[in-house]
Amino acid sequence: MNTHPYRNPLLKKLHFRAWWLFAVLGPLMFSCKVSVPAKHDGKAAYHDLLTHGGDSVAVAQRYLGLENTVNFRDLGGLKTKEGRTVRKGMIYRSDNLSKLETKQFDQFNALRIASVYDLRTDHEIEGKEDHLPSNVRYRHTPVVEDNAGEIKGLKKRVLNGEITEQQAMDMTAKFYADAVTVHVGAVKAILNDITASDQPVLYHCSAGKDRTGIVSALILSILNVDRQLIVDDYMLSNYYRRNRAEKTLGKAKLGRIIKPKLNMDAIEILSTVDESFIRATFNAIDSAYGGIDPFIENQLGIDQATRVKLVAKFTE
């Protein structure tokens, strides 16, 4: 098989629209593993979580590690400000479930998940539809509108090295802030639907880190988990996704053979999470609405009486 990057006819036809599309080159090129820099490798996340009141056993039990999924974990196990504990087995989070195999359905069904909420756009779902047991209700609940044109333009800019590390940071932080301002209506509908369920549910986006991380942070806020603990939990995505991030960075490094202007620092930012991102969500809430409590009541439509019921329902 001819694997030379400039002679293989397949490579001449590939349209490099995004750094993550270098996964296509996997079978054709040699392996290249790039370690995630310490800032984003997630190794400090556990220490921070335990320092701020997390329980090591509970944290370990929350990660499910279902094959063919990434960052699949139980939202339960965290302590609230009142000393209660978020119930396990009620709310789950993950990345997309397009690679879930039929042979895994028994393991998936053992979690009793009744509904799956897909936060992706139509454009993201195309060709990567969730593969779920027939007894599970699928709900398409996108956080943002389908902006395929904008995404295509962004991918091109990344490939051409037009996105710097700081620009990647700023753009991602803006996305996190917009989720609770520009797109607050969609977030409200999703959160109210999830918390209204009396059966276990799961929600996910594409990578299971950004939109999924925002929704997780807001649910935990509703249940009175301390903000710092929420941030620490959010940062665990880097730990659970480190192998995926290493592969992405490795393939991007190989891609520089053809796209030499690729900015590896920008790709690292787009492949991981940073504390400043989820802080941008909370800062937007504090600035626009006067704090998390007014936001929950006035923007999410969850009054104090309803919130008390949700705390009783989802904590113990």
C-alpha cells in the first residue's frame, strides 16, 4: 500500500476542513503520540477536587468507563453546601454515543437510563447518530442553532493557522458565556426537562466536555454544590479525555506535513478544557443576572419551592 502523503491519491482528494478530520489519516500514516501539556492533562484535577471536599472513593466510582465512550460518568457523589450528597444513578453525562455497540446494550441498560439528550446540532450529528437500545428515548435538544457555515469557516481558519492560542481561548470563553445569555432559552428548556424526569437520564454533546460541562455545572448549582467543587469536577474532563486529546494532538502534528501553519497551541485549547472557560459561564451569570440564585429563579424558571423539591429528589 502506498502511504507517502504526497503520492497517495486518497490524500489528494481529502478536504482538510478541520483539525479533527486528521483521524481519517490514521490507517495511512505512522503513529504519533503527543503528550498533553501539564496544564491540561488533568492530573491535578483529582487533587483539587479532594482538597475542596470531594471524596476519593465517590469520585472514582463516578467514572463508568464504558467502552467506545469518553468521559462517561455519573453526576452523583458530590457533596452539597448543606452536607448532602448528589444521588448516584440518576443523571449521567458522556460524549456522543455513535460508537456504542449492540453488544454493550446490556451494560448500558443496567444503568436504567430512560432518556438520552443530544446537545449537538444537526450538522454535528450527521453521520455520527447515537446508537442506542430501542427502549431508550432519544431527545434532540441542541444548545445552539445549527451554524454549519460558521463552523466550516472556523475549521478553515484553524487549518490555515489563522487562529492563535489566545484567540482560541477567547472564542471558547465567549461560547461558554453565550450559553447562559444568548442561548439561555435553550438551556432553560434542557435543564427543566432533565430535572423533571423521575427516571435516570443522560446528556451529551460531541466531545462531552463543553456543552455537557456547562449543563453539568448548572445542574450541580441548582443542587447547591459549591462553585469551586463544580469547577474541580468540570476539570476532570481533561483527566478522562487525556488519551483522546493525545491522539488529536498527534494527528494534528502529522497533519502539519500538509498544513504547516497549523497552530498546535490553539488545537490544544480546542481539545481540552480550561478553568477559565467554566468561570466565563459563572462570570456571565453573575454579571448579567446578579448571581446564580437569581439566574436559577428568573432565567431557568425554577422558583425556590421547586428548587427545594429538586434538592430533595436528587440529593440524599
